[in-house]
Amino acid sequence: MHETLESIQTRSKKLIDGNIKVYFALFSIAVAMCSKEAQIAAILIFSILSIHAVGKNFLKIIEVPIFFLVTSLLVILFTIDGKTVYEIWGLEITDRSVDVCISTLLRATATLFIVGYLVVTTTLPEFISAIKFLPDFMRELMMFSYRAIQILYDEVEKLDLSANSRLGFSNMKRSLKTSSLIAYSLFLKSMVRSRRFELAMVSRCYSGKFPSQYNMSATNRNTFLALILATFILTSAIYGFWI
């Protein structure tokens, strides 16, 4: 059975829930940029929280970003000038490239783990419900974009399955023709689905604000745990800054 991101999010085991979960993640991103100690603390905390929440699914979520991060680090490692510390196949690794590589690795990994935790435990409607400090039109635009992506992905899956069942990708010539037809059909179907979506909202007296059905209030336990973890990350940042 195909498992969607939404099903992973709804079944995740959350030690921290409610609006405080979103605020804690955003606060951690900001603090983690201050020092390496804070980044290490964020990596440890959010890796534990994420694995507890969804288990091995967390690794599936971050495996593609990790791949691009590793390739980027390799480019950094061999392209920055400095004092040569190692040479392999004519490529030099310098002291500055190692420092930049380690700094980039910690900063990117910390941010990735924090955002990954937010992704696997928070649906977009829950996230939008938490960021009420943003203007209404921005939150509305985020919701519409999310809905449009869902529509496009759903239509692409149906068209791709239909084309494969008719051997539409059996060779290069057929693949090019099939891809062009899928793109054309996708454009038309997405317009029709978007129009239906708009009519559905108008028929339900849509006034420009999405109603939220999520109870995002945090319990005392959630708040207390978030404060402890946030204090730990902040203390690590202050310690690293003064050291």
C-alpha cells in the first residue's frame, strides 16, 4: 500500500504538539545559526524527536536532501583555495575547504533535521493555523499553492499510469510524444479541477479565510518539554558564542 506524506503526518507520535511545536522549530532554526554547539544540539534533539515520531520514515523523507548536501560538500571540499592538507588524483583539499565544509555540514544538517521534524509531524493546514501573525493573503496563498500541487500530482499519477499501461514509454519517439500529450492534458485537467475547486468554495460562502478545524492548543507537558529543549539549544548557542 502506497503511504502518503499526509498519512505519515497524521500517524506520527508527537512529544510536542500544538502551536508550540511550530514555534519551537522556528526558534531552533534561528538559534542554530549562531554557533556550532547549538547546531550539534539541534541535530541531536530533532533526530531523536523525528525518529520517535515516525521511525524509519524520517530517513526516507531526508534521503534526497542528504544526497544533494553530500554532492555540494564534495564541490566545496575541492574548490576552495588554501594550504594543501591532502591531494588525491590531482585534486587538492585545503585547510580552509575543510573548515568551510564542516561548518556547512553542521549548519545544513541542523536546519534539515529541524525542518524534517516539522514536515513529518505537521500538516500544512496545522502549520498555517499556527502562523496567524502573517497576513491573511499570505496564508491563503500558501494554502492555494498546496492545494494546486496536490491536484497536479494527482493528475500526473493518473496520466502516467494510463500511458504506461498503453506502452507509451516503450521507446524514445513514443516517450517524447507521450510526454507532450501528458503535459497538454495535464494543463487542461488542472484548469478544470481548479475551476471546480473555486466553484466549491463559492458555493460554501468562502469569505477569504480558510476555517480551521485543528485544535492546536498545547498542553502543559508540551510547553514544559519545548521550553527545556529550547533552553538547552539556546544555552549551547550562548556557550559557543562566548567560547
